[in-house]
Amino acid sequence: MAMALDNSLLTTRAAAEAFVGGVCFKLGPPALIGAELEWLTVRQASTNGDCPNSPTLSTRPSLATIAAALGPHTPKSLDPSSPADPLPRGSYITIEPGGQIEISSAPFSSAEQLCRSLQEDEEYLRTLLATESIAALARPTDADRPPERLLRASRYTAMEDRFASIGPFGTLMMCNTAATQVSVDAGRDAADVAARWNALDAIGPALLAAFACSPTLAGAPAGRWASQRMRTWLQLDRSRTSPPLGDSTDPIARYAQWALDVPLLCVVGEQGANWAAPPDATFADWIAGSLDDLIDRRPTRCDLSYHLTTLFPPVRASGHLEVRYIDAQPGHLWAVPIHVLDALLSTPESVASATALAAGTAHRWWDAAEFGLADAELRATGVSLFELAAEHTEWPDACTALRAAAQRCRNGVAPGADERGEDAGR
């Protein structure tokens, strides 16, 4: 979530809200789609005869080993001197705190182009990792290893400290989960933004349930959940991870108001060091001067840009709209959520139809994460959304995949579970 650096002071809440609205919602005709794919990583003793998703060992690869495999594609978080070159089709690599590896695509004008490019970059990435006997696992949660934070950046230390004061889910989320994220343009104008935001919010619970495939998570408290990954997000810090708006006629203004009232995670000090923020102090408090005795300066636009990267709602505004509620999918099934979101947002009519279809299950985030497709109402909504998407996609292969996903949901089967003989995310 890159924001332009601007060190000019913010002196009023109104100015801060205007800044958030401008940087988080870039207006223009919707034309582009992108995605981020994330995998768990393991170090194998040998790659001879091994299936990439069935490693023989469960050791986390060291950051040095990952950097050795990635070479010039190594992100600067691992090696500040790296050129951090993109992969051949334009994806950039990032590393998450527990050693998960992520590729972030370039934006494309069609879901078909996006999926083709991601598949090629994934294959190239796997070839790189294999040089150091590293396997990338298409699993949304780590069912075997306790969480272990490899990245020691002060940002992640601040996150771990903040979340640990609330409950046990912060380290689990950072180190033992992986997601499929899809990004779409915000909209051509304020009315279009509202329609697209409300659609993504309304369809969220049903799609969360439809793509839930993480029933086990090592180290998680007792409880059966279809998406243990989403459970970690919902429970780790509700002030910054819960859906912030619901149905809204003005999501741009509402998102800005919400962002300023979320407690600070940390404050960036000199030379990039992170200071622990006072408990429950918000960015709005900082602007108002309530923290003058604790922080020796008032906030800048750069500080607010950083604060925005510490917000993790199911749909996040980052200039475009990031859909963050989908588990990492088995194999190449990550293409299905890309196609369903692309199709449902393809026209104003499909946006309106999707919103209406999902009205009955909108806001049922917790039920979706816990029960998945075992919930009849969520299951029925998921089927309807897949069928609607199949009607609106332009790509024959996508239509076939979406109709197959609709049938899978109708049968109450989680992604990939039909091949393992499991039921709906349980």
C-alpha cells in the first residue's frame, strides 16, 4: 500500500480527512485489476521427486536462504542493496514476517491477462526457490509449525507487541497465514465508488465462506472454524480489522473518519525507528495535540500515510480497493476469486445485482469465517454470486471455472476439499 511521501504538517482533522479521501480513493473509469498471491515456505532436504505442495520437511527457510534463491528479485526488506527487480511478467516479491512469500502483480486491463501473467511469474518464482530447496505451499494456514517471526523490522515488533496485548492471534496472523488478495479500481466518481464499495462489502461474507479452506492452524485457541485465517484477522484487533462502514452512501468520507479514529499502532521516529504508540491514542488525538506530552511533534501527511498501512479491514482503500477476505487457494484455484470479482464488478448492472443478491448475508462476517459453506444461507448466496459472475464474464475458461465453483458450493465443499475427501471447510 504505497503512499506518496509528504512531510507537511496536518493541523486540522478536516485537512486529514481530505488527505485520506484523496489518497485512498483515486477516481477514474474502472479499467484495471491486480492481485497478490501468498504462499507459506518450507526448506526441503532435496527436491528430487518432491511435489511442491507436499514437502518432506517442515523447516522454515532462513531469510538468507530465501535471498540467495531470489537473487536480483530479493526485496529490499531482506537486502537493502538489492535492485528488487520484478519477475518477468511484472510482479514484485515481498516477504512476510514468518517467511511467507508474496507476489504482487502489475495492474492489467483484463482478468485473463492478469491470471496468465501471475501463472508465469509463479512458475518462475518456484524455479528460483527450488535452487535453494525451498517449496512454496499453496495453503492459507500452517497446520504444523508454531509461529516464528523471521523478519525483525521494528514495524513488525510494534505490531506483535500491540496485538499481544489484545489476544493470541497477532503472531499467528503474521507468521502462519496466507491470502489471495484482489485489487480493483475504486470507481469513476463518488457515486460509482459507493456502489462498488457497497458491493464488495455485501458480497464479502458469502465469498469468504465460499473460498474458506483453512480449518486448521497450529497454535490457534480451540474452536472449529472454516477459515482460521480470517478468524485471526477478525479477533486480533477489532478496531483496525473489522469492516469499518457497512452500507454507506459516502464511503470516501466515512472511511476517512474511521481511519482517523483507529488507535495508532506505532509512530515513526528518527532514522525510521518505530515508537510504541500510547494505548488507544488515535491519529485524531495526535492532530488535536492530546499527545504533545508523549510525542515531541505533530503529525505530517507522511505519518498519516504510514498510519493507513496499519489498517486491515476486509476491504481496504489504497487508491484502489483491496479485497482481503479470501483464503490462499489450493493449486491454481486463486484464479477463481480473480474472475468472480472481475465479473461481478464489470458493469453497473452486475454491481447492483450482486449487491442485491448478497443483501441477506451482508455483515455476517463472523458466521462466514466460522461456519463457511456449512451455513445454508451463505452457501446459497455463494452459489448465486458464482452463477451471476459466470453470466457476466467475457472469458469461456473463466465461465467454466465459475460454474464449477457454483456446483462446488452447492455441494457444500471447500476449495480443494473434494480432492481430499473433506466437507465444507470443516
